[in-house]
Amino acid sequence: MEHLRQAAAAIKAADALLITAGAGMGVDSGLPDFRGNQGFWRAYPAIAKLGLSFSAMANPDWFSVNPRLAWAFYGHRLNLYRATRPHVGFNQLLALGQAKAHGYYVYTSNVDGQFQRAGFAADRLVECHGSIHHFQCSVACSDAIWAADETTMTIDEETFLAQEPLPQCRHCSALARPNILMFNDWQWHPTRSDSQLQQFSVWQDQLIKSSAKLAVIELGAGNAIPTVRHAGEQLRRKTGGTLIRINPREWDVRPGQISLPCGAAEGIRKLLDCM
């Protein structure tokens, strides 16, 4: 309970809010937990039959080796993310951030677009691994990135293969792919994410110059790929702010910071109740 009171006090006193989020943020919205092969295979039993792990499946080579399987995987996720309503914790965080003098920023490795769907401003968001809602050319004919809004995907659930026609590049008509950073991916176009990072850097500079008090709320971000954790920890150190780590499994923090060992939605609710 003391940790909750400390976290609530830090959020109340903050002039700015940085929300950093990993995959655990979406689990409470009903999105699958890809943690470990068993979690991934529960979500995709057809891929389990092939014996493929998430890292093996999330590889750009599939777009040339078996494009219908590649688009079954990413097309299914695209449909799922479009149909999923963000849990109430998203709206609660947005209200907290909007009330701050220096506003908020979101830094996430999630590619699902849930923050935008919950009403977070596109210019206050870093998607460091890209977005499934944007496409690029699979053969990198150019560095063009375009919105996937007009694309619909139909998946044969029995064979787990995407039905034709598959998405095409708008410039050369080759196969398109999501603008997502995959494993062993040398053709991902980072220009969209880089632009977001540049805007985020400007906000960081403003906080440091104004000596603003920062609270970092980290949700569902683990150690396996610690990009999200590092982003929050770095800005916390630069500003002397407070980190609040909400995680049901990997909740350890450095001395002086705060951990809440629970899921994202539960942690946000507990914080608001304490406030």
C-alpha cells in the first residue's frame, strides 16, 4: 500500500507524464500474450502444428518463401487489432496525461495502434517497432510508407493461409508487408518511427530546460527486448523523475523507484483509487 501512495503522490506532483508500454499493456484488452512458445501457440494453433516460434514466424523471409502464410499471420493480427477495443486503463492514462502542464508522451514497442484508437494524439507517440497499420514494399523498391486503412485481409482458418489478392506495393506492385521491425530484418523502413523519435527528443529537451517534474509509468514491458524500459529509464535519469513499473512478472526496480506487481489495467485502477 505504501508503494501505491508513493506512486500516486509522484503522479500528482508531476508536470509531465511519460507512458512506456510493452505487450502486457494490450493483454487486458484481450490481445494474446506471446510470452514464450506456449502463449504464442495458444493464440495460433495452426503455427504450433508447424513448430514455429514467434521469433521464427516474425521474420521477413516468409514474405518471399511463403507469402500467403506470412500474410495469414500479419493479416490475422491486423484484423484482430482493428476489432479490439482498448481497455479503460488507456482512457484513464490519457486523462492523467492531458491534465499535466507539459502534457504526456507515449513510447511503445506495440504495433497494434491501441493508443491511437483510445484517443492519444499521433504527434505524442513513438512506435519504436513500427505499426501494423502501415505498409511498405517487401523488396524495398523505395522508402515509401503508407496507411493500410483501405486493405482488408481474409484468412482461411483451416489452412491458415491468406486469400488472394495479397497487399501490393503502391509503387512497383511487388508484395507489400507491414511497416514493422521483424527479427533479422534489414529492409524495414524506419523513417516513420525516426520522425516520431525526433519529436520525442524535442519534448525531452523542453522538459529538461524547464526543470519539469516527470513521472514515468511503465506498463507490461519486459527484459527480453528492453528497448521500452531503456527509453523510460534514460529520461527518468535526465530529469530526476520517478519511475513507476507495473508488471506482473518482472517488476524489480532500482532503489528509489516504485514497482507494482500486477497487470496494466489493475495497476492503473489501483493508482487512481489511491489518488
